[in-house]
Amino acid sequence: MRQLFYTNYQSGNSGLSNGIMSIECGVVMAFLTKRLLVIEGNVSPPANIVDYSGRVDNSHPSRVTDLLDIPVPWVEAEAEMLSGLHSVELTEHNLMDSVFYVPGTVDHLSQDASAFARGRTNWICEDEHLRDVEVLRVSEDPLVPGQSRHRHNLSFYSYLFYLDNENRRAVYELLTRMQARQPYADLADRIATDLGSFNAVHMRRGDFKVTYGVTVLDRQPWEAVDALDHHFSRDDQLLICTDERDDPFFSEIKEVWKDHIFIDHYILDHYADAFQALPTHDSLALAYLSQLVAAKSQDFMGSMTSTFTAMIQRLRGSAGKREDFKFLWNELPDPGMQIERGRHPVSECVPLESGVMVEELEGPYSWNRCSQLLNPAWMREWPESFLSERALASGQSWADALSSRGDRSLPTGSMVACFEGLGIRISSRVTGLIEALRDALPGGHGSGSVVAEFEIQQLGQIYRLSTQGKVISEVQSLTAVPRALLSHVVPLIARARKGSTWLQARLFSATMPRC
């Protein structure tokens, strides 16, 4: 039997969500290559083991394969099991720097493929030279023999696999079967039903206090309150995911949200018997159960660069919930900034609008449009991962399912403002901007012969106006957009309608409601 020998990320010695992500990649590779999956490093993730003052039994901690169904034939790697078999490494590169593609006829130089790759040049597949190999290895052996630096098998599947519609449909269907084992799914459903309506937040603190490239030690409780206030009512129930309930950081948050629960302790307090009845009932099972419950929230906000957050966001989107990928704040430092464990000067290098990443660039895939400082393989999940009903039916990615590929590079909202029978088309992706302009511009609900088209983009705190591919103005605030726009519209209308000079005074009196 042909085998895929696959090493779990860091041989399993990482966090729970990283382990899930890594094994997902191995599962999909085994499925696409029609091989038996041999998992090396299928061990309990040590990063999520918490004592809870003896309230959980960690003597037999869970593995990823204990918590999720594995929808392909698989076995544990054993010593010498590959002895005497012809084996070949699939790639010498990290998976996060690679693209696995099917079919083998993919044009790597096509515009769409280049956009998907976002600079990656390591395209890998099981070509005709590898199909007869007994063992295809995707290991984490050293990049160079004798050196300590290893390859890493870690990536979100949405970013790793470049597939045609037929194979994507098959992979999506496969992944719908790589879900929580039924006892964990059932208990999560029961808890969420009992809670009723609630919002959820994941505040990553514990290990982030000693992690390079994050700001957790310098963040203040009021910053979290301010971020949550943009989306959550203080009267609604707030579910908090953290393994540091007693951290003084949460005192102000608990005071503001009177109706709050720390989900891990809540499960131990109110569902102890049901939790103990699970096939595994250690702190890893508790963390996974907490993740499943949080994904059933009405709204959710998480911690940037946390894959625990990313998996909640993916689960929500795949369940059909609105998921805008909201974050409490930016964690990344400015390029070249000096960093230390848990802190660096607070930066806005990844611009957020009420916690949602601002799309700064153009492109057909989500990772083309957001900050290029992000590593798309793990720093956040993407809507292309959602296993939506429409994506399953058509084989298209989430973004394709919303609109045709050719239309995705165009602004998503537009209006035609009509003045004296002449139309001015205004387009923008900025949330709420078109609706606000309809109220701010006289004639905003009309239609006419379009004589000019304008596009408005948001780049951090800057609003950029362009026409015919040329930038014509930049302003510092949303309220300045109508005046900047009209300063270019009025001369156009005046030249076309000599008698409409009265329009200029009226136009410049327009005010911009808040979006």
C-alpha cells in the first residue's frame, strides 16, 4: 500500500489548534494522493495543559485524533515501519512557504495562480515521478543534513491547497467530516443551548506574556473594553475564553460586563459530570470544548496571531454565521522595531476599522488585500476556508461563491448620484460608506447617463479617491470624503451644464453622517 508519512507540526509539541491545522494538511494530502496516512508525532499538545487546581485529570492528555474524527485511513508511525521501503521527501520547504496543487496541469504563471501564491515559488504535487514511490514523506527533518533548523508542517488549508473546482469540492466535503467527535459536539451544543444568546471574546494572555512579537504586557483593560464596545452590548452575556481567569487584567472587564462567564471554569462548575463522561476529560479536551462553545456565539472578537482564535472564526463562518474576523487590537510590530517577550511599542502597522482588518490592496484572494506584513499561513484564518453550503455544492471557494472571480477585484458597493440628468458613479468597499453617501449627496437616489466614475478606498486612516486609475485626492477622515469628492464632481457638472452654478453651493453644504 502506498503511504504518506506525515510529521505533525513540531512533532506534536505545540498548541492544540496548531496540531489540528497541521494534521488537517496531512489528511488532505493523503486524500488527494490516495495514500494511507501515517502520522508521526501524534502526541498530546503540551502548550494547552493546565492544572485547574486538580479539577481535571491530565494523566492521559488528549491528542488531536482523540478529539476529532479523521476521515481518511490512517495509522500511527512506529519505529522501523518504513524500513526497506523506497521513500522520497515531497519537498525541502516549509509548508507555509509552499503551494500544493491539483491537478498537475496547473499553470503556475497564470494571474490567478500568482495571486493565490502571493510570492510563494515552491509549487508541489504528486507528479508522475512520485506516484509509484512506496512512501511519500512530508517530514520535519532538518532543512540541511546535520543542521538543527527543521522544516515545519504548518499552514491553514485555505492557503496551502490550490485546487480546481472538482478537487476543491471533494476536499471541502472531506473536511466537513473532520469535525469534533460526536460526544464533544453534543456537549458543546447542549452548553450553548443552555446559555442562550451570548457574545464571545478570546483574550490570549498566558503564553503571550513570554512570546516575541505581541503586546500583551503593555495592553490595558480599558483597551479591551473599548474594542468590545464597538460590537457588544454591555447588557448581553459575555463568554470569555482564557486560561487566566484570575489575572487582574480582567477585573475591569468583569465590572463592565456583569453577565459574564469564563467558559472553562463554567463547564467545570456546571457540567462536571457530563465533562467527566467524555472519552477524554483533561485540560486539552476542556480547551477544545471551550472553542466549540465560543464558535456558537452571536458575535465574536479574538486575539490577532492566535490560531485558537482563528479556529473559532473558521467554525463560525462554516456554520453560516456572519464572521468579519474581528480582533481586539493589532499585535504586530512596525518593521525593524525592537521587541522583547510579551511587548514592543504599540503599532498600527496592520490597520483595523473597529477591529476588522482594512483591505489595503487589490486581489482575488483575501490575503492579497490585507496587510502584507501578515503571514497568511498562520497569523489569521481566511474566509476562503469556510465550508459553506454553496461552496460544497459548486466546488468554489467562499469568495468565488459570493461573486464571479472576475468581479472580486471590483469594489463591492456602488451608487449613481444624478445631477441635472448626469450620473456620477461612486464605488467603494468601505463598510457603510455608500449608504452614508446616499444620504449626504443630493440626488443620490437617482440615475442618469454616467459621465464619470470615482472609487474610494480606505488605507489605514487615509481615504483615497481615484478616477480612471489615477489618485486624485487623499483625506484624513470619513467626514471629509464628501467635500473631497464634490470638489471634483462640481467642475464636471458645471462644464456639462452651464446653468447649474447654483448646484455648487448646495453640494458643498452636504454633511456626512457617521457610518
